[in-house]
Amino acid sequence: MEMNEILGLSPVIPVVRLTKIEQCCPLAEALLAGGVRIIEVTLRSDIALKAINKLSIEFPKLIVGAGTILSTKNALDAVDNGARFIVSPGVNLDLENNLDKIQVPFLPGTSSVSEMMKLLEKGFRYLKFFPAESSGGIEFLKAIHPVLPDLKFCPTGGIREKNAKDWLALPNVLCIGGSLIAPDKLILDKKWEEIRNRASWVSKLKPKP
Ligand code: 3PG
């Protein structure tokens, strides 16, 4: 699956932090029941790789990606455990020098115009705009579009229900990412029904053509 297809799976990519392996199944079931077929598991807990592995094996309908990729090792570990795509908050030399080793679609993060230009030069067309709300928000991406019209974004970081639609309305936004569907607290409190309802709401947001 190419990056454009991955970003077209859902108007919102749930970005999650899993701390217990038992959270995997009910969370995946809630997302799928709500019509969301994609998940980004951040490498911000001890069990993240194990969770990616479990979700990939037990939920073939769910496209499982890995987030908070900070190094080539992170990327390779995630892919070894079944990640179908990887997401980073930014790009460092280690990642930059080893792009050819990463065998799945990679969504690098940036919030700077110079980096966007450099990534475009390297062939990237799809970027994560991070941290979206605190790096200039909707107005920033609106200003980027006429200057770098070949770039499409998945803004992530601080986006909540109240303005999700406004972000999605931008011509250079394919989808948004964030914890708004399954925030830490709902996962910790096992509020699977609430997560399913949020996933259903998200699925009804207008998908991008
Ligand atoms: C990420 O890892 O991409 C962000 O932490 C998600 O941001 P949010 O929790 O503000 O949605």
C-alpha cells in the first residue's frame, strides 16, 4: 500500500499510546466497529513493538503503523514487528542517511518551510505537519499551499474535534492525525464504547477524493 492510499483510509488517523498488551484487542475492535481501519501506535511505551506485532497478526483488516520513530533502529524494529507504515516527528541525520533501508511508506514530520523543501527534494510528497496547532495551525498550512503545491500533509498535534473539519477542508490536507479518537485516558479507563463512538463520528467526516 502506497502512502497516498494509507492516508486515504480515514479522515483521522488515531495516534495511540498503549501501555498494556491487553488494550490491543478491545481498542482494535472498537476502531474497526466504528469504521476506522488504520492505527498509529507510538513507540512511547515498553510494549509498543509487542502491541504492533499483536495488532498486525490478529487484525489483518487494520493497517497498523508505528509513530514516534526517532532512529533507523526504531523504524526497522517497527517494520520487523509488522508496521505497514512509519511516522516520525521530524528527521535527523540517522534517518536521512538510511531512507533506503526503510521498506514501508514513511511519513516524516516537520513544521519548517526549509525542511519541507528539503524533503520535497528527496522525493517526499506526503508529510506530517507537527506539532500542528502550536506551529502556526491552519493559517500556516494555508500559506504553504501556493508555495509548495506538490506537498500534501497529515497535520498532527493538538487537533481536537472542534476544528477537525476545518483542517480537513484545506486543499493540502489529506487527513489529520491525533489522539482525539483514543486519548490515553479513555484507553486506560477502558472506555471502548466511547472510542467506538468517536471512531464512528470520524468515519462520517468527509473523506478526501
Ligand atoms: C503524535 O504523537 O503525533 C502526537 O502526540 C499526537 O498529538 P495529540 O495527542 O495532540 O493529538
